[in-house]
Amino acid sequence: MSTGPNRILDEFAKLMTDAAGAAQGVRREVETAFKGQAERILNTMDVVQREEFEAAREMAVKAREDNVLLAARIEALEAKLAELTGQAAPAAATKAKTKK
């Protein structure tokens, strides 16, 4: 068993260790409470979560790519139709030229 100044220092070290552990526990509880409150506030504000935003963004990018491909197919089909019917130029191509 420790005696004298060593015992006091041991008790002080134990007290500080216990205090540090308690402070960590309080910090975790405060963080949990803050996160919960922040989530409640964001839910009432109708803010989109990052995962949902990324999913919608990916869908929009794919839709744009599909639109470009479909526009190219339409142009090719209109050109082929114009060839078969003997027309000078397809209507979509004429509209596109006048917009520029």
C-alpha cells in the first residue's frame, strides 16, 4: 500500500482519469443530442440528404446522355426518310439551322 506523497499522487491521477472518462461520456452525449436536433431541424426544412441528391444527379446525367443519343437517332432516321421520300432536308435539321 502506498504512503505519503505517492499515495496522494496516485489518488490524484485516479481522480483525473475518472474525470477524463466522465468528460468523454458527456462529450458523446452532447454530440448525439446535437446530431439528433440537427436532423430534426433539417427534416422540418425539407432539405435533401446527400445520398438522395447524388442519386437524382446521376439520373439527370443519364437522362441527358439518353437525350443526346435519341436526338442523334432521330436525325439519322429523318435523314434516311428524306432520302427515301426525295425531300431536300428534314424539318428538324431546317429548324436547327435557323436557330443558329
